Amino acid sequence: MSTGEAKPKLIRVEDLLQRTVYDVDHRAHIVVDSEKCAKCPKKPCTYLCPASCYVLVDDRIVFSYEGCLECGTCRVICPMDAISWNFPVSGKGVQYRFS
Amino acid sequence: MSLKVVVGIKWVPNTQAVRFDPKTGTLIREGVPSIVNPHDLDAVELALQLKERYGAKVTAISMAPPSAIKGLEHVIGMGIDDAILVSDRVFAGSDTLATSYVIAQTLKRIGDFDLALFGQETIDSSTAHIPAQVAGWLELPYMYYVDRVEEVDEKQRTVTVRRMLEDRLEWYQLKMPAILGVAMKSQKPRPVSIYNKLRVRMENPIQVWSNKELGLDPRCLGLKGSPTLVSKVTWTPEVPRKKQVIEGPPSEAVKKLVEKLCEEGVLPFEC
Amino acid sequence: METKFDVIVVGAGPAGASAAYTAAKRGLKVLLVERGRGAGSKQVFGGRVYAAPLREIYEGFDKEAPIHRWVRKERVSLVDGNRMVTVEYESDQAASFTTYLTQLTSWMVDRAVNAGAVFVDEVRVDSILRDGSGRVVGIDSGGERVYADIVIDAEGVNRLLLEKLGLVEKTRPSQVALGVKEVIKIGEDKINERFSVAPGEGVSWVLVGAVTGGMPGGAFIYTNKDTVSIGLVVYLETAVEMVEEPIHVMVEKLRTHPALGRLWADGDVMEYAARLTPESGYRYMPRKLAAHGLMVVGDAAGLLLNTGYTFRGVDYAALSGHMAGEAAVKALEQGDVGEENLRSLYEKPLLESFMVRDLRRHRGIEWFMSNPEFFKKYPALAAGVASKLFDLEGEAPTLLDALRSSAKEHGLSMFRLAMDMFRVVRKL
């Protein structure tokens, strides 16, 4: 389809997450046992976490909770039971406005 | 008589959510929620520790539009006893001088406080003026970057505080009443608890004071009382940089990075 | 301080807010506890709500609720690469509307508060309390306990509390789907223009096929007042096996899809959101929906209908909450909050309601929702047929010719095609 219109550009996930509002707590609401991750063959969290909180660095999972959208996907798909999952306290975390 | 502590709270836009529209050159504020200035939560936490140690009664104050009630509910949820929202149209447009004047007069009306705690600065303007100016209006001792209250001597009416500077720690003894600016990120603010939040609903711990209660001269308030002029705002121009990405595993990439920085001669040590 | 309530509702989503509203309106002392800041701040959904059940619960709903657009056009597209075949249904009747769940929930919580419920936000409930004989007596938050005769669990799809109670197993990938969504602002007039709708009227659009990389699931597009909500739903069980690129890249590919992206190319992405949703409600339903002093409502009860062409979660949630609120009133009047009584007052009418009847009827959706072939081959087939019919360079084929040759290209026999179609129709 070549209409000559401006084609929308892909937004990187880091920038996408900036469109969503957070009040990040100093306490992490999710804790990941990276030793278990090291033994995980598929690491589906690296594909299916919509906020890309799980990133592979040198074949190791690096987890950060700050961009978490609180969906619960990682908790359900983790084949290693490596994730202690909960919601943030004090109303912290993601602050949805237009969803 | 037990210690009486006041904490200043600012209701600020969550700056993480404010985006810059490159087309119009303005800030996109639609739907940006407000929060309690995060640095004020350090002051709240320090005040709550005084409550635990000395049985202090802690009152939060805020000069803001009525929507700031939500922020005061949040800090009462953390354990603050009660709160005063100072809210009036005549305060709108106040700079730090007019604001500190209103807050100082509010403290005067509260009267018998021993310590007034403020956050180091706010995330939406970062002037760090308020605690110093409040101390100025009230002619009270003032210490900033405080990260710890070592001791309160209620008989001698003194407080000993530690302050945290970049390269050293310092200890000061101040006569009470005193004004303290609490160092940002120096505390781990505690979570909201259900009984404290229930207290918000059941006990009505928030008072609203307008200028009727304070009776301040309108010439000292709002735009009229604000000598500060914002003469110019510029956006930091983008500095052209070399922008190299070093590929590979971090352990090797860091080595390469250090080598490059050495070549550029920007490291403070011999390579 | 008062520490005992008639009813504590855990979670102020559509289910919890409606439970609190109904119970408070009938004079019960209700505490509604929400982990988010204010009402609605943790709410995400696709984008469309069916109105009829909400009208029954909330007086003046049509006038006061934050309704963006009434859905007048339903579109279903089969997407194959950059080609798609779309069916559109237009009606002068609108049974559903678009909105933001953040706004709608906030409105519902306001109603509950006006009816007398005590609303406490920023508080996470950590467990549901039971006494020595297993009766539910209240809640625990950070070690502080609040008591009630009845607790209504409206915690949502992530059932941390019910799991702790041992009433449900830990959620499995086969039970839930992941929805990821972007809200794009393009302006009210542009929406009217580009989607050919009148002001206040909107489009609901479901797409299957290449939009999920052939994974079971689909994409959705809803028009709001001045924004569009677009997103993907993928079934976690198959996604874990089949996913080939990060889910956020797939959503971005939907937004920049050559045939769709033009609709919002000049728009601004206002929010990015995600949530889990019960895959096929009936499969996610707990063994029982009530115990002594406890009722389970909304997503936590697995009450979400997915027919493949439409999702119903919000109205089901609200209606179940409303029913639990009414059951609480009756149970307290009778002075019996025991399991048997709550099951007969709440669970029984719920299981006999149209909601659960529909959930049962649409169970067959699981077959083609978890059948990857449907999502890969049929969109390709449909696009192939359309291409043969319309991208003419020579002789025009008959419809049957086009179908036969396109089926052959995609390795499907006409018999297989007919059988699958029959199955789908029967199961929907």
C-alpha cells in the first residue's frame, strides 16, 4: 500500500513505557530467583512480559520491576517457579489513566 | 507535654508523566496525575520516627488546591495524626516568597510546634527555598540536608541532628522550635496501613483553612505577593555526541569502553 | 475505632464496586478496599461494555456513566500478511459502548461511596482471614486485621488470595490470555471521518490471523471519544510455545500495520497497558463460588465470555458483584452466612443466569482458540480467495473455483474445510 503518507515508526519499549504513568516504590514488589532462571531452558518471560522487565544479558536474566504493568503474566508462565509475585503497596506502581 | 511536629507537603504533578510536545514546544499535561512530592515523604518518615520515639503528635500542612486532600490522605495513611489544607483562591500563583509567608503564618497559627520538617526540594520546581524562607519569616533556627534526628531534649528544648553532605557528616544542636530540611532519599518511607486509612474516613482528620482563618494581607499573597518573574525558559540544546555502541557481553564491552576513554584522556587516572 | 463491617469487598473493579454499591444501598455497613491510588488506577480492559446489565444495576446509567461511543459497527477481519478480508455489520441498535475502564470504574466507585460504602484506597489486602473452624471472618493487610460477617472477593484475575485460601489452584497458562493495549489519540473529528461514524457512535473491530503471528488469539480496535484502543490478546499456553518475538514488538507491528496504521499514523500513543484475562471463563471458575462468609465475583470467579468475536467481562463482573451484594443482604437478614446458604443465595442463581449459560454454550471456542491452524491457514485462505476474485488480471473465476484453488494452495481439502467450518459454526 503506497499512499505516500507518513508511515508510523516503531516505538521502542523503553519509550512506550514512558507513555504510561508510574509512581515507583523503593520496595520491589516482585522478586526473581536468578539462580533458578539460569537453569531455565526457554525463558518465556523475555518474550511475553509486555513491559520487557526480564532481559537477557550474557545469558542471564536481569529483572527490573520499575516498568511492571502488573498483569501477572510472568507469574503464570514461569516454568521454574522462580518468581515471588505480588502487587505494590501504598497505591504505588502503575497508574492507568486511559485504559 | 509531648513533642509537636509539623510536616510540610507539596502536591505536585508526577513529572515522569509530563511529556514534551516537540511540535508545539509545550508540555503535555493532559491526564497527568498529582502525587505527594516524593522528597516530602522523607520528611514524613522522619516525623513518624519521632512519633515512635518520643510520642510526638504529627500534623501535615499543605498549601494547595482542594485536590491535594488526596495527598494528605496518603500521609495520614502512613501514620500522620492530622492535617491542615491551606487553600484559597487568593493564594493562586504564589512564588516561593508568598508561599513561605503563608506557610510561616500557618505555623504561627498552629502555635506550639517544636519542629517543622520539610523535604529538601520539590520535583516540579527544585528551588529548595521553602524551609529556609519559613525559618526566615519566623526567625527560627534552620538546618538542611538533615538525615537523622539524634536526640530531642524536651527539657532543654534542643534537638541534635545529623546532616549529610557530599564528603562528610556534621552534627548540630538547635534550639526548638526549629525548622529542618530533610535530605532527599535519606529515609525509606513506610507504606500506607489500612487502619490509618480508615481513620481518614471515620475521624475527619483533615481541616481546611482559607484566608478567612489566616487573615493575611492579600498584597502579600498570590501573584501580587510574588516578586519572582520567570524571565526565560530554554530547553537544553542537544549536544552533538559521537554515540558509539559497543557490542558484546558487558564484561568485554566495559574493557573496550575503558580503553576508548583512556584514548580520549578523560579518565582521572593513568591507564 | 470501628473494626467490624457487615461486608468487606476486596478490590474496587467493576465487580467489587457493584457489590459494594448494591450492599450499601440496601443499608449494609460496607468497606470497599482497593490496592490502587483512587478508583480505577489499576483497571485495564479491551474497550467495550455491554450496557443492559449495568442499566439494571445503576439508576440513570445511560445519562451519567462515562460512555465514549455507542458501538454501531462490528467488524471482523481475517488478516494474512498485509491483506485482509473484513466483514462489517452495521445496525441502528447499539447494545454496547466504548469507554476507559479507568473512568467507568471510578464512576461506579463514586456511586458506591454515595450509597454509603466506606472506600479505602492504597491498601493491599494480603490475606482473607479464617477462624479455627475455617469460617471467613475478615481480612489482613500488612498484619492489621479488619473483620466482617461477609467478605466478597473481587480481587481480579490474579487470584493471590483465593490461592492462599486453597480454594483455587495456582493459575496455569492454559487458563488465561494476555491482553496488551495501546491508546492512541487522534481527535474526535478524525475518528468520525476515518471510521465513517457519526459523533457518539463507534466501531468494534476484531482481527485474527497474521496480527498475532499466527498464534491463537486476536487483535482488537475500539474507537473512543478522541482516541482509539488497539491491542492483542494471545493465549498463554500456545504463546509460550509459539512466540517468536517480544509481545511489545507484536503490538507495535499492529500499530504500524500497512493496512491499519494509516488510521492513526498521526496519532500520539497516550498509554500502554496490559492485563491477564480468563481464557475461557468456565475453565477458570473455582469449584465453588461461596464458602462460609465468602463470595467470589468477577474475573476471580472466571466470569468472562470470549466467543472469538466478542468479549464480555465488565458487565458480567458488575452483575455478579450485584448478585453477591443482594445475597449478602438476604444472608444477613436471615442471620446465616454459612456456606450452604451463600451458595443457594448467590452461586445457584448465578449458575442459572444467562451469563453462565453463555459460558457453557461457548465452551467450544476452546477448540479453535487453541487450534493454531485456524489462525494461520484460514486467514490466508480467505485472503487468497478474495485475491483470486478481485485482483483480476485475466479470466474471472467463480467463487467455488477461487475457494477450491486457494484451499489447495494452503494444503486444505474442501472436505476438511467444510468440516472445520461446520465445527466453528456449531461451537459459536
